Amino acid sequence: MSVFQIKENPEVFDAIVVGSGAGGGMAGYILANAGLKVLMLEAGPFFDPKTDAMQLRWPWESPRRGAGVTRPFGDFDAAYGGWQLDGEPYSKVAGTEFEWFRARMLGGRTNHWGRISLRMGPDDFKPKDGVTDAWPISYEEVKPFYDRVDRMIGIYGTVEGIHNEPDGIFMKPPKPRLNELYITKGARKAGVPVIPGRGAVLTESSPEIKGRGTCFYCGQCGRSCKVYGDFSSSSCLVIPAMETGNLKVIDNAMVREVLTNDEGLAIGVSYVDTKDLQEYSVKGKKVILGASACESARLLLNSKSKSHPGGIGNSSGLVGKYLHDSTGASLGGFLPQLLDRKRYNEDGAGSVHIYSPWWGDHSKLNFPRGYHIEYGGGLHMPSYGFLNFVPNVNGMVPGRNGEKREQGGYGAGLKDDYRRFYGANVGMAGRGTALARKENYCEIDPTKVDKFGIPVLRFNYKWADEEIQQAKHMQDTFQSIMHEMGAIITSNIPGADTLYGLEAPGKIIHEGGTTRMGDDPKTSVLNKWGQAHDCKNVYVVDAGPFVQQGDKNLTWTILALSMRTAEYILEENKKLA
Amino acid sequence: MNRRDSLKALGLIAAGSGVLAGACKDDKNQGAKQAVEGSSEKLPGVQEFEYKRTEALMAEKFFTEHELATITVLSDIIIPKDDVSGSASEAGVPAFIEFMAKDIQSYQTPLRGGMKWLDVHCQKAYGNAFIKCKKEEQIAVVDEIAYPQKARPEMAQGVAFFSLMRDLTSTGFFTSEMGVKDIGYQGNKPGVWNGVPADVLTSHGFDPNKFFG
């Protein structure tokens, strides 16, 4: 027996799905429910929010009180993984930036995401300004899938009739917290609209949604939900799909490459078991990639063969190109009106209660695309560092006795300041459209491999003036909202030297565009169904197919497009039958 | 599934009864025990490497007795006992800071070095290490490093050290069971969110009948 042996599974699956997040989960769910035999491979361990969520734990149940040491968003956050994974590096071209967040677990990043669920609008699919390429599909073509996702998964919100912020089929939204009422008043005075949030949380029960509990308002969606009251791909798609008996999940399976035959068609994939490091191969009639935009691009580029010398899908040379994240910038402060506020349970829902959809008129602005604003603050559960701002700002307002206090301090007076300032803070963060550019990309690093021997990604991403000017506009807007609501700004106001607080590319964890869809095989990787132009039984269902995302968080569109791709596969199968 | 079923699924109410308080109380006691003794039991959802890491850190000792005594005195100066709650040390802050220094190694030099700075400063000023100084001497030193804007420039290193100690102390205290109760946090339990209570809305000038007040 040789030392290196690949164990072949003789079974031929109707489809192999790589990745179990929003895209992979939805494709697996649709196909398994239609009776196909589906194999799903997940690089991380099995995860079921019912048993594994840290929901309702107290801060003292963590020795580090929830600090972000082993998990970037803290001990109680549901994401296994982070910006760096042991033995799985990535590199960056000098002078460029990219931060890559990977969650390795069943359900991927959907276990901890913000559940903010916005549809892309007509102008996002078919831009009128000509700045970026149009999608090969229109909003009208995607709308029926958004509608079905709304009904199947559940979303709260309100019908507003805003042209490029399409309404959905909504459950009732949670009411605003006190600081959110002040924010709304201030923002509207500043000319910025505020509407109820749109979140994938069950605020009502629905006859169409079975096996899931309704929200009980602990505000902890980031920890994932034990009663499945919010959307995680694990709880809402993969586990229910397993219950059909048609979906098999192999966890701790890191896919190495897509295998092809002499005709260039996919015949399966090979993977390494991350626990025992044994090599395996499995056969499938279709291969559906939902490994995340960059991981799927990496997999395609690493799937080189005689028929696909540059990797599958890469006859266009575009796999990895057009990588784009959202922009992000933020500002923090506190509301003197909320000092010494009355205590009550203000946890609310774990997704946004309010937000500001984009309102700007680009004919009067020096940047082409907009952003939305998300807001924070309230009487939240104490957590690591939550009062660190107090000794920095307690000198900005008079003390209880009306006299000026010296900033900082200690003792009974400081202890009282902590109580006074608790829940008085406010924050706002912009999430904007970053342009998809061919010049921003990920590629295979020619010299590096990960601990499994798989060549790793090298990133090359730079912000340009369109994003920087947008961030400047965010900061100006934040300041005017803070001013109108009577808040005191406590952040340093970032200037041109720090690109107005613009976060590094990747930091907003909205990366997409690496396997763009299009009608022309020369200028796109996939056709409008998410099917590779040059390998007809390979599909991509994560955010890779996005030609250009709007300022709308990706997940709802990933779900709608993955559903659409899965049903296209079913239609194709019917034609063959 | 309705909200009541959600709570049943959580095990927070027994089927057919409403004894929510009992279940919560048991949970709390377990949590408190764990924070003091370290996690001998791996909680569901905690990854293997996280559990092992925490166990290993718990078994290590970083600060000397003298340093821990210094941390205890300083944390109690920062958060003393008052009418509402106990002191930082009563809430377990020194043990928390000991853990954090092992958990986030970049804290080690600023904390250890900062205490050394403090002792040297006190030795020069009062002929004693900080914890051996009289109470009023300790307070006089703290007064020189607790107010960043009025501190003399030559005290800047002491100010930086004290700021770090103050942040670790406030986290350690207000995330303890005692501190969470003190600050009046009311959540982390199943309920129904119907918006801000009407009396609070009215006192802030908002209309309880309107969604956006």
C-alpha cells in the first residue's frame, strides 16, 4: 500500500455542493427537496445552533468576558474562524490591502451575520450611469425569487415604495430603541431618511415556515439562534435538507480541486479530510460551488487540467477579477439626553431596527454610487470593553452636581459615571457600493501553499477616488446627524490621511464579483444562470457571480440567485430526461 | 411555532408551566461557579482548541504575589465598594486581569512594567513600594496619573498604565454578576419587545402612539 492513497467513493451523486453557507445551503435545499441525491462538502465542523449557540450566556461565563481573542467578534459570536486561519494563509501584493474573513463551519458566516436583508434594486442590476457593467439579468427577473425567499425564510420590514430599495413580503418590524428615536429625529432634520430595518428574523409565525421558533428578543442573532428564530443556513436550509434523506453532509472536508474528464466536463471533486488528512474523491453529475466568492475562485483556479489549463471557468482569464467588498466607515458619540437613563430590557431583535437607505442625488455629488447607514447603541448586555469610552468623555459634560468634571478619574465618582453613561452611546456606520474593477482581484500565489498543500490566494485590491469620496461624504453626513440629534462626537473625526476612516477592503465581509456572470464568455466567467461558460456542469452560487453589488448586504441576493440556479439545474435535468 | 413554543424548545419553561425564574437561577449559579474555578467542563459550541487554550491559561500563573496585591489595591481604588455594590476585588477583578494578561500577551509588558514604574515612583516619593505606602500617599500618586488632561508630562507613562488598569477594571467589574446587576442591565432573557416603555417615551418627549415617536 502506498503512503499517499486517494480513497474513491464509488457512488455518483446527482450534485456535489461545495460549501454550506447561504449559497450552498439554498442550492442543496432546493435540489434535495426535488429528489436529487446531493452531497455537500463543508471545510469546517458540523454546527447546529440548537445545541451549539452561545445564546443567553452571561458575560462572566467567558473567562475573557467575550473579548475577541479566539474569535474576532468575541467568545459568544457564532463564527468559527476569522481573519487568519492556522495553516491556511493568504498573501497580498505589496502596497495593496485585503482582509479575508473565513468561517469554517456548517452554515458558514450565516450563523453570525447581521441578518440585514436588503434586495438589490432595478438600478443595481441595470445601472443607468454606465459606470459599471449591467448584469445579464434584471430586477424583474430576480423578483419572484426574492419573493419566495421572503416567504420561505421570513423577513421583517415595511413597505416604503422606494424605487431602488424594493419592498418585500414583510413581517412586522421591531420598534426602535430610545437612541434610535433620537437618531431618526436627528437624521431626518439633517435630510437623511430613516426607515424601519429589514431583517431575516421571525417576528411572527407563518404557516409557510415550519420547525422554527419565533423571535423572543434577546438581541443575540450574532450568536445564532437555538430556536431557529433567525436565518442561518445551517438551521433553515442544510439541516432541513438533510431531513429529506437526499442530502448528505461531509464536514471537515476541504475541497482541493474539481475533477474533469477529457471532454472538460466535471466528474466530481477531490478533498482532504482536515482531521485525519486522508485524501478522498467523490463523483457527481454536477458540481455547485458555494464556498464563498474568493474560496470558489481559488478552487476554480486550482482545478487545472489539459482541457482547462488556466483552471475551470478561466478561459476568459477573469476568475478572481472584479473582486469587490462594500465600503465601510463609522463614527461614534453619545447623547447627553440619555445620561442616567431609566433601565428596562432594550435587547430587541438582533438585526437592525432602523436604517437609512441611500438618498443622494449623484448629479450633485462627486462619487457615483451610494451607501446605507446602520445605527447602534442602547442598553445592551455588558461585554468586554463596553465602558472604555467613559473615562475619555466624562469631562465633556457637567457632573450630577452641575459642575465641570475632570476627564478620567477613579473611585466612587468614576463608578457613578460608568452608570450614568451606560446606554448613552450612539454609533453609525455606512455600508456603500465599492466599484467592481478588473484591476482588483485575487489570484493564485505562485509560491505558497496551505497546510494541505493547496495553493493559496494572493490579493491585489486598492480603493480609488470613487470610494474615498464616498467615505468623506459618510463622515460629513454622520457629523451632521450627530449635530442635529444633539450628540457629542467621541471618535476622532478621520480625515484625508486615513481615507476618511474607510475600512480596508474585505473588512465589511461582503466580498463578491470573482466569477462574474454575463452573456459574453469573453467578458464573464458564468452565464446568467451561474453556469460556467466553459464547463457546463459547474455552477457558482455564492457572491462570486455578482457583476456589481449595490449598497445592499449580499445574502438575500445570494439566496435568490442560488434558488434560481438550482431550479435551472432541475429544468435542465427535465430536458435530458 | 409561536413564542411560547420557542421558550419550551429552549428549555426555559417546563411544558405546561411558567417556572422561568427557577431555570434561569440555576443557569446563573453554574456560570458564576465556572468563572471562579475555570471551565472544567467544555460548554457546547466551544471549539476544542478554545477549550484547551483556556484550560492551559488557567493553569498558568503570570503575576507575582506582589503584583497581584498591587492590582488588587489599584482596582479597588478605581472601583470601590459603595451603597449599590461591592468593590472590584470583591467582584473578582484581579483574577480577571491575571487571565487577560495571559490571554492577550501584549498586555503583559504594559501591566508589569507599569507596576514597576509605579513602585519606583513611590519609592522615590515616599520611600516605599506602592502597596506599602499610606492610603493618602497612594491616592496622591493616583491623582497624578488618573486625569490625562491635567497630568504633568513626566507622568505620561503612569497615565498610560493607569488608563489600561482602569479599562480592565471596568470591564472586569461590570461584566461580573455583581457588576451586571449594579449597572441595571435587564435583558438576556426571553421576552417580547414592544418598544420603549410609554413613560420613558413621554419623559423624552416622544409620542408613544407613533412608531418613530
